[in-house]
Amino acid sequence: MASTTTVEIKKQIEDRDFKRYVLSVTAWQEDLVVKNLQERIKKQKLDEDVIEFLNPKVNEASIKKGEKIVKQKKLFPGYLFFKSRMNDHIWYVVRNTPWVRLIVWAETRPVPLTEKEYQDILTQINQSQERSEMTIPYKIWDLVLIKQWDLKGTQWPIKEIDSEKWVVVVQVEFLGQITPVVIDLDKIELL
């Protein structure tokens, strides 16, 4: 009788179709969890059953001292997505990987994301990426307020924009002549 019960349990969590699942993991350990899972899956020869991991990140750009700095930001700290077939062996390996807390919505059986839920997540990732890409909010001849140096508090038009160096050239009147001055983007603001 015990073997019949074991077979019934295995059949309850046997899914040969690839589906996407959500893992709750220790926050800021997502990359390490992916690495650990990949190693464990390879050792257990489950490479054909677990085929994809998603740890969504977006690039966030900022300006510091006139230079563009790009950092990666995790969209869902503490969560990972993976695509897999599911059976009790895979479920055991995933659940018992260091820093994995649980498969979201899984108590007795892992519940996959629906295709709509996954598409909504991808849409959110794409929108976050679009918002995170920094663009220079100025154009030629915009009037800007200078926020530093002897020019602090004065207003001048932009003559040039260098998007690679993250600077603008403003036309400043100095000793009766128009003089171009290079200024970092974080030292001006639009009027």
C-alpha cells in the first residue's frame, strides 16, 4: 500500500509541459541562487527539465560630476522566475537550494504562472527599462539656470549638447562678448 501512495503523490506533481514558476528567495541573493540552482540542476541531470531563469534587472543612468553612471537595479528583489517541467524531484531540488525560501503559491503542489501573468510581468519589465534609460531633457536654445560657480543664479541659452560626456555648452556674456562655457548637466536646470 505504501508504494501505491507514493506513486499517487508523484503523479500529483508530474507535469511534462514547460511552465513558469516564481521563487521567493533571500533578497539580494538572486544571482547566487540562480548560480546554485544551475549547478544543482546540472549535477542532478535535470538540464532538459529546467531550461530558463529570469532575474529581471534594468539599467538606471544618473549623472555624477558630469559623467553618466549606469547601475543595474533589480525589479523584483527577493524573487526569481524559472521555466521548467515539474515533478517531485525537480520540486525537491529547487526547494532545497540555499537561499530559496519557497515556490510562490506552492503548499502541496507548485502552481505555475498563467501565460497572461507572465506576459504582464514582461510588459512591466519592458516599461521599467524604457523609463530607466536616461535621456537628456534639454534641447538647443533652451534657457537654463546655472546652479554653481560665479554664474550661479544666472540664465543662459544652450548652444550645444554633448550626450556622450553629459555636458552642455551655454552662451554666456562675459566682458561684453558672448563666450561658450561647458557645464555638467547636473549643474543646470530648465526654466
